[in-house]
Amino acid sequence: MLFRRRCEAVITAALLLFCTACTPAKAPEVSSDAEQMALSYAEQFTVQYREDGCADILIEDGQHFLLVPENTPVPSDAGDAMILQQPLEHVYVAATSAVDLFDGFDALDSVRMVSSEDWALPHVAEALENGSLLYAGKYSRPDYELILSENCGLAIESTMIYHTPEIREELIRLGVPVLVERSSYETHPMGRMEWMKLYGLLLGEEEAAAAAFAAEDARFQAVTLDPIPEDKQPTVAFFYITSGGYANIRKPGDYTSKMIELAGGKYCFTAEDLEIEDNALSTMNVEMERFYELAHNADILIYNSSIDGDLQTIDQLTAKSPILADFKAVRTGMVWCTGQNLFQETTGAAGMTEDFHTVFTGSDAPLTYLHKVG
């Protein structure tokens, strides 16, 4: 069975690589009459259920997969879709932020290999220690021998794999289907988490994943139902200081700035101020002089520890850049720091939004992902 599946995968992979480039440019079209997976926030993937029990999975950058149930032959109309034949076992997850989504619906045992040895997530760290999870090399230098010896049924990569397309091609050539996930491109924080529904579908645990997501969404909705009046919304800067002396900030439109706004804050950096497109994603470095101009009057500073490390004191903060001592939030004692598990804990979107709301309202409710810098 495993040999047959690998042969099918190799043939499909050869056709796929012959017909398409490494980075697909446009999503294929399938029947618009098919029933679709209900999605509330995610925009980077869709799932269309077929009458034959299979499912078409479309990723926004043009990837097309056909999920085929166990003991079901591959349909003759599969076309150029990459075949994912269930059961999908011994998964290699090289997209670090995706691992927590599996854990979020108690499916971490379906992940056999990861691409990082450093984890702030207790369940993942414990699994690596006891051997139920294996380190299979970085995304750019995977251990092919280990991946094959573990009978890997699927590799999940981040878009970083497009910088080394030969790695993706080699995995496919070896019979390991590769799904490049795009959860980090979701602009809504709950959209990132909603990718767990896709992973639940792949593993045959769709109901469990949907239930786990619904529980977190209820927490998120509770925050948005308690809005802060516009005239009382604090201005907020989210940043860290790089080793080169720049302020690294989240761009407007990024999921973190979106969480700040949804929690009742006003993100103090605008696309116009930064001279970038309004829908730009991720991060950018800003010279300290410009950072001072834009953020020195911010009501609240939130330091991102996921890259630069944790802060406990104001002295530690100002040691990174003395000019920070002149910031309003530093003078008024409104500086906070994130926990180092923030990046890896993708299921924490609702909890992080709760924490932001707690800080913005001055509530004394306990915090999960933030602590005050004193």
C-alpha cells in the first residue's frame, strides 16, 4: 500500500513539476457548485467537497491538492492536483507556527518530525525529549534519509521553501507530497488559527478541529463585544530593537496590529507614515529617529520578545536604545513585554487579544502572554 501510494505520488509530482513553476501564480478553478468548508476568517485557502468523497484543497498562491479517503481509488479527473491519499501519517511540519495548530485539536501525535529543536511550547518540547517527535533538519536542509525512513506521508512547509525550491522538488520526487501553508498571510488573527480546520480535514479529524476553533472563536468574540469607546482607545506601539539599532515594527495590516485594533487600541503606525502599501504584511526596520517621531507619544509600548529575548526592567529596555527613556509610555509606566512563546503558539490569538484588551482597559485580570516591564 505504501509503495503504491509513493508511486502514485511520484507520477503526480512529475506531472505537476512539468506543468507548473515552483511558485504557482494562480489558483486553479474547480466547480463552483461544490459544497465548501465553512470559513469565518481564513482567506488563503478553500476546501470544496466532492460527491465522490474526495475534497479539492485550493491554496491562494495556486497550489491544488486532491484529498482522497483511505481505500478510495484516485479519481480519473484529478488533473494536475497533487494527490493526498489518506491516511496521512508521520507528518513533517517545517512551518514552525503550524505545529501548535495540530496540538490545538489534540493531534500532535500525527506530527512525527519538525524543523526546529528550540520550542517554548511545553507539549512540543516534551515530545522532542521523549522521542515521539523527531528533529528532521531545517526547512532548507532536511534530513531526507530520516524523512523517508519514517514513511512521511506529508510535508508542510512555510513559504520560506520558495527561497530553496530545489528542496520542495526533491521531496516531491521522493514521493513526499508538499503543502506550502500560508497562514502567516492571513490579515485577521483568527484567520491564522482557522488553518487548523484544514489540518483536521487532512487527518480525518475535521470535527475535532472545528470544535477547538469554535471554542477559541467564542473567546475572541467576547472581547469584541466589549468595545472601548473611541475617545478612550490608547495608542500602541509594538516593536523590538534590532542588533543594528533599528526599531523593528509590525506593518499596518499585519495580524498583530489587527489584534491591537480589535482589542480596542490604536496602532500608532500607519501605511501613510511609513510610506508603504496599506495592505503590506509582516515587519520592517525603522531608524530610531523616525521611530521616535511616530511613537514617542504612544500611550502603551509593547516589546516583542520572540526575537530579541525577554525584558523585565526599564533599564534593560533603555540599554537597547537610550532615547526610549524619553517616551511617554516609559515615563508613565505603561511598558509591556510579550512572552517568548508568542510566535510559536498560533492558537493563542484569542488569548493574546484578551491580554491586549486587559491592558488597554486597565483591568487587573490575569495575563497569559504579556507581563509588565517595571
